[in-house]
Amino acid sequence: MPRPLVQQVAAAAVATVVACCFAARSSAVLDASFMEEFDVIWGGDHVRVADDEEGRRVVALTLDRDSGSGLQSKDQFLFGEFSMEIKLVPGDSAGTVATFYLTSEGETHDEIDFEFLGNVSGEPYVMHTNVFANGKGEREQQFYLWFDPTADFHNYTILWNPLNIIFSVDGEPVRVFKNHEASGVPYPGGQPMRAHASLWNGDFWATRGGQVKINWTHAPFAASYRGYESSACSVSSGGQPNSTSPSPDDSAGPWMGRQLGPDGERAVAWARENYMIYDYCRDQWRFPQGQPAECNLD
Ligand SMILES: *[C@@H]1O[C@H](CO)[C@@H](O)[C@H](O)[C@H]1NC(C)=O
Ligand SMILES: *[C@@H]1O[C@H](CO)[C@@H](O)[C@H](O)[C@H]1NC(C)=O
Ligand SMILES: *[C@@H]1O[C@H](CO)[C@@H](O)[C@H](O)[C@H]1NC(C)=O
Ligand SMILES: *[C@@H]1O[C@H](CO)[C@@H](O)[C@H](O)[C@H]1NC(C)=O
């Protein structure tokens, strides 16, 4: 009876982590407090903050020949659900890369990425996703989007818990990376991460594998961010749970045990069938010795 066993293992993993979630916290930053959650870590004079007609704070990250720009959350987190509404660079965005991702620091860092690769006017943006564990990534999946991501804000969510990582767009799951640590596949789970957002020059890599360079006559480029929300386990800068924070039995939140149900599985299958343009698990040229282990475990 493999199924009940899997569920038991999953429940045990969650229980362990919930007990460690000393500082469950949620923040919905739909208003003026957006920048209280983040520090500008790069290109400070290239970050523009303004309010839209409905009073929501919008942070525009800009890029020109001098610099791009980037934000990093003040807090570090060990598991959580993180959402950002983003309106990508309109017009000719080829060579630019806008991001929303989680990362820890150092050579053996963990990282969970949304990266948006711009394109020349009229050609589609590519949504690039990746998962790093212990410094090793190479788990890319890329998608086109089913809407124009430059025309309006859309909501990009990373759910990261001990069971799986789920990438969603406007609430619809598009990718799941399951925890196969029991089968020897490294999984991000031991290193606290911060949320990041940035806009940078990726023209050595991004558009058609780096063949299309940024056309600087269209600079400055701007990607707009708003509506950051997180529900996560916060830890102090030393990597330890905050001792001053609420008691250990605080429940972390429903995201902690979340996995895809039948609707979520269907949404992922729909995105794969209709919008996926690259899957590392199908890249025979890159992995001639055979696919990475997790590709045959899902
Ligand atoms: C974005 O989607 C997430 C996950 O569905 C949700 O929790 C969040 O409230 C959404 N954000 C906005 C601004 O609607
Ligand atoms: C840009 O458009 C071309 C042509 O439609 C497409 O092949 C490519 O995947 C698009 N995206 C990037 C990032 O190159
Ligand atoms: C860059 O953009 C300008 C203005 O639209 C255009 O005239 C020029 O041909 C573009 N350069 C390249 C290399 O595409
Ligand atoms: C946790 O501690 C860090 C550093 O001491 C602090 O910046 C942060 O605001 C704290 N977070 C919570 C949720 O108390």
C-alpha cells in the first residue's frame, strides 16, 4: 500500500518543520509599505517608487547602460509562500531579464527562480524557472505565457515547503518540483532564503541564447512590481528562528503542507502541453549519460 506510506512520510516531514517555525508571519503589501519589506541592494538611483491610481505602491526597477537594479527582502525565510505582481518591460525588451526569486548565500546556496527573458517587440517573453540545491541548478523549465505580460500586472507565486516547490501564475500552478531527498536528490530545505527582485542585462544569455543584444536606444527599460505578499517562516540573520517572535507552536499556515490536488495536476499538465518550450528532463543532448534522477521519480 504505497500511498498511505507516502502520506505518512509527508505528514512527518511537515510536523517536524512546523515545530521549527518559530516566526510564522504573513504580510500583504498592497499599499505604501512595500519598501518596508525590502532593501535596495543594487542600483538605488535606478529604483522608482510611485503610487498607482488605486493608491497601490508600485516599484519600477529600471535598467540603462549604467546599471540595473535589485531589491532583497529584509527578512530571511525557511519555507513559505511568496507572491509578486509584475508588469514586464514593454516594447523591445530583448536582452533584459526581470526576476522574482528566493536565494540563500554562498557557493552551496539554494535558489528558486522566476526569470523573465525579454524579446524584441512583438515576440514572446520567456518565463524561465529553475531550482538550485547546494549550489547546483540545471533544473530549468521554460514557458511562454498565455497573455501579454507587459500589458498588465500578473501574479507570480513561489510556494516552498518540505514536500515540494510549486510555481504558479495568477494562481494556476505551472510547475512542481517534488522533494525526492529520500531518493538522494538534493532539495532546498536547510538554508534560509531571502526574496529578491531585479532587472538586469542578460544579453550574453537571454534572448535566443544571447544572439540578440540589448538595443540601448530604447533605454531606460522598466519592470514594475507591486502587491508583494508572503506567508512564511521568518528566521533571524544568524539563521536561527527569532527568539523574540511568537511561540513555537504557532501554526505556519496552510501553505506548509500544500501539494497539488487533481486540479493543480491538471493545471501543470495544461501549461506543459501548451506553453512549455524547454524542460531539462527532456534535454538528451545535455544529459547524454541519462536524465537527472528526479526526472524518473515524479
Ligand atoms: C497571488 O496569488 C497567490 C496564490 O494564489 C495569492 O495568495 C495572492 O493573494 C495573490 N496576490 C494578489 C495580489 O492577488
Ligand atoms: C523570442 O522570440 C523568438 C521568436 O519568436 C523565440 O524563438 C524566442 O523563444 C523568444 N524568447 C527569447 C527569450 O528568445
Ligand atoms: C535600435 O532601435 C532603433 C530605434 O527603434 C532602431 O532604429 C535600430 O535599428 C535598432 N538597432 C538594432 C540593432 O536593431
Ligand atoms: C527577525 O530578526 C531579524 C534580525 O534580528 C529582524 O530584522 C526581523 O525583523 C525579525 N523578524 C521577525 C518576524 O520578528
